[in-house]
Amino acid sequence: MAKKEDFRVLTLDEQIQKREELVTKLRKHRFSSVMGKVENPMEGRMLRRSIARLNTLIHEKKRASV
């Protein structure tokens, strides 16, 4: 699981791209869980939290630039 400090060093565009990657990964994880093929059931929680961290950082950067 990535920490906030890991995401902080990324630029705003990189953070947005990383968020989109994680959202896609979360969609695939949810589909797999419905099909019953999940290797790590806690991965969904970790993905949601990482996405939330990125959303917070993106919002902070956008707000600081205004």
C-alpha cells in the first residue's frame, strides 16, 4: 500500500494518471470478487484508501494553485 509521502513527490498530472490506474484496478478487482476469483480480499480496501489519498492530494494542489 502506497503512503501519502509516495504520492506527494508526483506532479499533479502524474497523480491524476495514477488515480485513474488505481480506479481501473479497483474495477477489475470488484469484477473478480463477483466472479469469486480474488486472491487478496483486502486489496479492494487498500485500493480505495490509495484513491482517497490521491484525491486529497490532488484537491490540495488544485486549491493551492488558485
